[in-house]
Amino acid sequence: MNQEELDNRLEEVTGRLIGVERTQENRVYLLCESEDVYDVCRFLFSELKLRFVIATGVDAEHCFEVLHHFTDDECGCMVTVKAFVRDRENPELDSITPLIPGAEWIEREIHDILGIAFTHHPNLQRLILDDDWPEGVYPLRKEVQR
């Protein structure tokens, strides 16, 4: 599909979004609350057939952000679902691993370094932190870096 067709199809999911940002012609951010992330990612992957690239986690000012990056290789557009995880004490987000098995390791990595629990993840065990790393200490949280 071309860029215009992709833009038109993205309008189908706007009811689940709190905003859309376009930083370039071929770079779109779909902003959503944590409870909508699975449905938005499912739409991109299953309906639009976009390719899942990677996810990233950020300790932002007042919440955590988990960004799921997808691409439409045909038109060269990158679409990122930016989910806001507002509960800093018990951060949770639905796992997309049941939908996209290739997301398993990156969700485990984000859990290790930021402490975000991915609900419905099939194997949320440590991946990159050493076994003797202190429980409940997440190295990329701002309070740990100070």
C-alpha cells in the first residue's frame, strides 16, 4: 500500500488513540493508553500486515512509555504505537507476544531494565540481568540512575 492508503487505514483505529503525531511524512506515532495497546498493535499487525520491528521502553517524566515500532516496507513508513503506562508503582502493559511471538525477548528485556510487567506474557523471566541482581531494582529507571 502507498502512504496515502496507509494514512487512510490508520484512521480506522483513531477511536483507541489519545493522539497522533507525525514527525516526518513517513514517520507516524499513535499515542494510546496502556489498556489499548494490544488492540492497536493487533490492528497494525493483523489487519494492515505491518512488520513488527522492535519495542523500546522509556522512563519518561510522569509515566513509562513503551513504544512498539512497526514498518510498512512497501511505502517505507514507520508507525510507532506509544503506550503510556501511568502507574509507576505497579506498571503493567498487555503483552503482544501472544500475537507476535517475536516480541517475547524484547518484552523480557524491558521488564528487566524498567520493571514493567507484561500481562499474558508466556515466560516473563529475567533475560539480561544477572541472577544475583537485586529484586525490584531496575537499572534504567530514573531513581536508580541518580
